Amino acid sequence: MKKLGLIGGISWVSTADYYRLINEGVNQQLGGLNFAECMIHSFNYADIKRNNDNNDWDSTLKMIVQASLGLKLNGAEAIILCANTMHKSADDLQQIIGLPVIHIATETAKAIQQQSITKVGLLGTRFTMELDFFKSKLCAQSIDALIPEADDRQFIQDTIYYELGKGIVKPETKQRYISIINHLIKQGAEGIILGCTEIPLIIKQEDVNKPIFDTTLIHSAAAVEFILS
């Protein structure tokens, strides 16, 4: 069994889901009392948010490099970033630390390809929706990504930070998300990427009449595959 290092706290809510899903996945494969060998470095979310809001990606990269090197020193053989937005720095991180970084967008693209889908709607933080680090991995596999209108992107950003990131789920927020998703479907989206690890707290497959791609589930499954490889 390989040892995995998790970078979490962004937010703690989704990090707890990662820990549960990875351990459940290993146990489903091996049975008995077998669970994942893993370590977690959990950040103070406020520090990461401050950097992101200031577009200070260099400071965020330094933080995750330091955390990853600490995990490597303690035996981690790969790193998993438990947040979509942090993957803006994933390629640089992998080059600096000399360990594989299991990329959430690459794994999501594989899952989309398996369903022969070529156009998806992408929900996530404003950074995930507007910057290229996630969409470029999809584009490399000939998958087009549609994103919501500007006011909807800001709504998603705010609710991720101030509701979902705290474990708060409001019915009216859920309805707005469903409305945003339905608009993307009307624009031609054949599936919907839940491209923030908090969004699955509020949107489930039964809420949407097209396939959803839960990046937390997809990423966790890739982590299990690595651990058992």
C-alpha cells in the first residue's frame, strides 16, 4: 500500500469527505481492518482565501510546497490537493517537490470521456470557472466547458465561501444553483461538473437531468487507485 499526503482545510468540510471516501474505498477493496495510509496537512482557510482574493498565487504556492515537502519527509509518495482551486498551482507544485500530484481536472476529464460527452457546464469558485487551469485539462481531451453568467459566478463564489465552506446548506441557495445548472443545460451542456469540493453538499444527481461529475468523488477514487497500485 502506498502512502498518500493530503493538503486540506480548503475547506475542512470537504477535507473530511476526502478522508472518509478514501478510507472507505481502500476498505472496499481490501476488506477487514484495512484502511488508507495517509497524512493530512490542514490549512487555515482564511489564509488561503486572503491570498486568492489578492491574486497572490505565489504565496499560496509557497504554502502548499512547504506543506507537501513536510508530507514527503514523512513518507508521502504522492500529493492530493483537496480543493479544485488549489490546482491552479498543481503543475508547478509537482515540478518543485518531485512527487506525483493527482490532478483533479485530469481525472474529471477521464470520467467525462467515459460517457462520450464533449460539452459540459462547469461550476466552481470564480477562479476555477474563469481561469484556464481546469478548463485547459478538459480542452486537451476535446471537452468544451460552459460557465455561468457573471452574476451567477459571483453568487456561487460567495455561497462557497460563506455557506458551503462552513457546512451551511440553504434551500434557497440550492434552488438558485439548480436554476444556474438548467440554464447551462439549455445552452447545450451534456453534463455538469461540480468543480468545487463543497458543491456536492448542495447538489446531487437527483437534482439534475444530465450526468453530474462530482469532483470530490472522482478525485477520491483516483487517490484510492494510487494507494492500491
